[in-house]
Amino acid sequence: MFIKEVDDQNYQLIKENTAVGSFCLTPVPDGGRKLGKLHVQDTVTPGTILQIFELIQVYTQKEGIGPLHVESHSQTLDLLLQHQGFQLEDVEKRLWIYKASKAEL
């Protein structure tokens, strides 16, 4: 699976030459991007969701995109974000931020 840039904020998830999902990365004041509008096909498994988050994290690192922001909407997503190394930045907004460590880059 890989990420195809559609424009400066919209991206597609491609697997075996077929789009299986899409997402957007909108700029935020700290120079990072906020992950939003993540949509995947119904056929995508929960394990693949983990793979998608890892793929997006690696992509943002390689592209030099600053911290990755995600607003959670469920406890399940909270657990996934915590597992993926995101830190809870704002409890009220349920805002999680991923900052790559130097070792990961």
C-alpha cells in the first residue's frame, strides 16, 4: 500500500493499483498537519487500519511534515493513537499529536 498525493492537502491510499481510501492533511499553526476525513473501503480490516496509520506517520516523516494532529472521536481511536505513539495534548478536544523522535527519522 502507498500514498498518492492528489493536491497539497488531499491524498489517496492505493493498494494493488486501486484506491482503498483517502484522507486530508490540513495545516495547523505549529507547522504540522491535522489528519482529517480519513475514509477507507468497508473491506479494510482493523489490522489494515493500524497499517494505514503507520503509513501516514512514515509519509509525514519522509515529507518533512511537522507534528501530526488527530482529533479522536472514540475510545477505540484513543487506544489506537496511544499504541501508535501519539501523545494526548488536549483532553477536552481529545487532540492527539505525533512527533517523530530523531531515532525514527
